Amino acid sequence: MKRLSLLFVAAGLLVGCGPSRMPSDFNANAGGGNSTGLDTRPPGFNAMADAIRNGNVPPEAILTTIYFDFDRYTVDAKERTKLDGIAGRVNATKVIIAGYTDHFGTEEYNLGLSDKRAQSVRDYLVKSGANQSSTEVLALGSQQADKSAAGRQSAAKDRKAIVVDANYSGPISSGAVKPATVTAPASGNAPSPAPVTAL
């Protein structure tokens, strides 16, 4: 009898836990064509954002690459000149700023740090006159980092943010094409880690 009672209770719970009701005005296609309705990305960013996530960024679409010291997310003075140099192009197009980290640290920490790096570049560009609604930030953490890098210096090339022209109209390869190789600046001494909280 107890078994039968437990079955009825379990069946009642399953019926009560059915799919939640959607609001009557819910539009599943409201998110820029994403069938889940959860994509909040503004129109015009989708194809290039997908290419960045997949590591298929055409080198010609990259406006600049900004490098960061270990465990830092503030744009260094020597890197700001790169952003000043592309300010006119940024104002004339939509851009995606993708942040990256090396493979040291936890996944959550690296995602937060890469987001702060991309946001820092975005803030600098907006202060320089870029339209904030024409920029998007993408945090990739250590997803595309060189896992074979043994130390901080060999992983310096992964501590970056790239500014990508979202309106680039050339071909986007389906194979994994890494961004143009640029040598990261060598830092004389390793900075002490700055406290960063994951977002």
C-alpha cells in the first residue's frame, strides 16, 4: 500500500512540475532570430561573433589587438596609442571587442577577467567618441589559450582583447584560423596580481 501511495504522490508531483506557462505576449523570435528568444545581441553582430567564438576571425577584420599584463585588465598607456589609431574606423562601423586570458586560473575567474579586459577597451573607445550601441563585448576567457604555454611570458600572447570589425564583408573561413600573429609586449618584471573578482 505504501508503494502505491508513493507512486500516486510522485505522479502528482510530475503533473504539477509541467512546463511553465509563457506570457501571452512572449515572442520566441524577439532575440534577433534566435529561436530561444534569449539572444540579446543587437542586429548586425551575429556572424562575426560566431566566427570569433569558433576561432575563425579573418585577420583583415581585426582592427587592433590590445595586450595586458598578467592578471590585469586596465589598458596600459603604451597600448592606448593603438586604440587612438583606430578611433576613426571604430566610429564608422560596428565592432566586437573580444577579451581573452591565458590558461592560468580557473575557468570562472578567466571568464570574468576576459570580460573586464574587453569592457576596459570598450570604455576607452567610448570615451574617445565611439558609439556604445555600435560596440559589443565578448568574453572568451581561456577557451582559445595555448595550453602548452609553460610560464607567464610564453602565455603573454593570450592576454589580450581584439577589436573586430563586425561589418567585415570578406570571407569567413569555416576552419580554425587564428588571428594574425602579433608579438605581445615583453614586460621586464612580472607584475603582482591585481585582485579581480569573477563576474
